[in-house]
Amino acid sequence: MGREGNRNRVFTRANLSSSLPSLVGLTGESFRAVSRSKRAVAMRSSNGLSIDSLAVATQKSGPTSWELSRLQARTGAEETVGELINAVCQAVYARGAMQLAARTLMSDPLGDELRQAGLFPSRGETLFLGAGTGKPKDLPAGVRPSTPADEHGLFRLYSACTPSEVRALEGMTLDQWAASRWAAPQWPAFGGGLSGRVSEYVLETGPQNMGLVGWLRVVRRFAAADIAVMLHPERSLDDATALLGFGLSSISAGKAVNLLVPEYETAVRSAAEDAGLTIEAELQVHVRAARATEKILKEVGAYNVVSP
């Protein structure tokens, strides 16, 4: 999980289980990025014989939201990283991007290079590792499969769960939020399996309020499964426990599970600890938002990010 050699230093939801411990060839990943050029850009630095450093950004759910998915440099070539980050920023914004995000280890000084390129800390996250229980449960009370009609309700839930200073960088409007959501990978990930089967569920209140107060997403892939839980801050630990428990029960016994928990989802974090999941890493999300105006940022007390 360190930074030695040419380790990848940025992580996406699609490669959490594979990127933290593994080494990936710079040349191979560079060719992979070129092969999916409609949804990825790659910038590399070479010494004429081989690639010294590589930065790859991939598109998220919508064409306006991108994230750094690879950032690697051979030993001795680390000084080129900052230039590559700036080059990637220019390339994605030339394609119409309004947001570029990067997830790093909390302890990685790469944050200094990201800030110089206009990517500022947005939220901390904890990566928990666990395993499926393989004991299917009935849907918890109030929980049902999600439908496309739930999108606006999920955006309202996101707005209620997410601090305003985070939303100022990651998405203040429905369109910005929808574009920045994670989509299951549409291509193989190194060591991380193929595109996954996705199941989503929502927790809603009684007929008087008709509001969504919880959300669960389960992505089943070959090598590992991914779970995400979002819970309204006014709901209890019991709701978080029920959602997480149902998610774990729907995954084969013993199959590795990743759970990424934002720092403000305290009930979900407690549920993960109670379920015996272990902490694998503390991560930091950095975001550069072209539409984050000075007025909005000042109102919510966030960083002053200027558009390119």
C-alpha cells in the first residue's frame, strides 16, 4: 500500500481491491487508456526508450465528470507527476469536463501536487474490507429495489447526507451529482475482475412522508464485491446495520467485499465496525470543479477554486 517504485497512487471505486497492493506496468496501462480513448485520456513522460510516468483520467457516469484512475512514476521520475496532472486537467476540460477528482491515500504527499493543479480536498473516506456471508435475508422493513423514478429522491438524500462544502465541489445540482456518480466498470480492471452486476435498493419512510432516507448499492464482480451505503443523518444505527447486513448477505460466503465510507456517514462506519469489517486504508478525495463559483464557495466556506 506504499508508494515505492511505480505503484499507482490514485484509486477509483472500480480498482480499490486491486490498486492498493499491486504494481502495474506503465506501458501496458498506457495502451489500455488509448484503447478506450472516448472515455479516457492518458498523458505520459518518457526518456525516449521507456515510459517514466503516466497519468490516466477516465470518465464517470456523465461526460462532465472525470477522475484520475492511474498516476504512476518510476523511481527517480517523480518530479514529472505535477506536470502530468496539469496536462490531464487541460485535456479533460478540453473534452467538456466540469469536474476532475482524485482519490489518494491520506498519508500520501501527492496532495500538494494536486492542490497546485487546482484539486482541493473534498472529503475523507475509510476503506473497510470484509466478506460476504452467503446467507440471503429478506428485504429489511421499508427497503425495496430502486427504480429510475427514484433519481430525484436519491439526489435529495445525497443533499441531506453530504455537507455543503463537499457538495460545492462535487455537485450542487441534480445534473452535476448524476454525472459524478460511479458507474460499474465497462472494461476489465487489472486484477479487479470484469464489469459487475449491480443491485440498488432504497429505504423509504411511511406513506405520510414518502421520502427516501437510505440507499444501498451492491456490485458483484469476479474478484471482489463493492458495497456502498448512504443514510440520512436523522436515521439510526439500526437502519445502517440493516442495509449493510442485507448487502453482505447477498454476496457469496467468503467473497471479498469493499466498503468505502465517507467521513460524515458516522452510522455506516459504526455499522461496519460492529459487523467486524476491518480498516484497510484512510483515503482523501480531491476535486477540481470548474463550475464552483467564488460566491458559492464563500457561502459554504470551501476552497476558492477558479475555473481553467
